[in-house]
Amino acid sequence: MQSIISEKNFTLAVQTTDNQQLVDHGPYAIVRNPAYTGSILSILGLSITSLNPFTIIICLILLVVGYSIRLKVEEKKP
């Protein structure tokens, strides 16, 4: 079911349409965006497997900066 919801609403660019609705059930009731949560956990997990503190720190910085920008853009959309 989650893939059906995501498939209809997922785009690489932040955009809105007139027929969009806020989804607040399923995994969306727990986290803001399950796709973001999954990608953050995956990237952090991969960086941790490197056992290199520099790699982990760089990944954390890139994740914070990247998702901060994305979320600010999303919040500006009506």
C-alpha cells in the first residue's frame, strides 16, 4: 500500500497539485516522510559500515544540509 501512495505523489522536484491531499495514516502518522527516513537510515548505515569517522561525519553533514534545504522548500509551497 505504501508504494501505491508514494508512487502517485513522488517527484524529484518539490511541487504541488490541486488534487493533493495530506496523508496522515500508515507510516505517515509516525514520521514526516517515510522515504526520507529510509534514505537517511540507509546512507547513515552505509557510512557506518565504512568504520571511518570522517566518512560518517561527512555523510551526517551532507544529510543535514541536503534535507534542511529540501524541507525549507517544501514548507514554502502553498
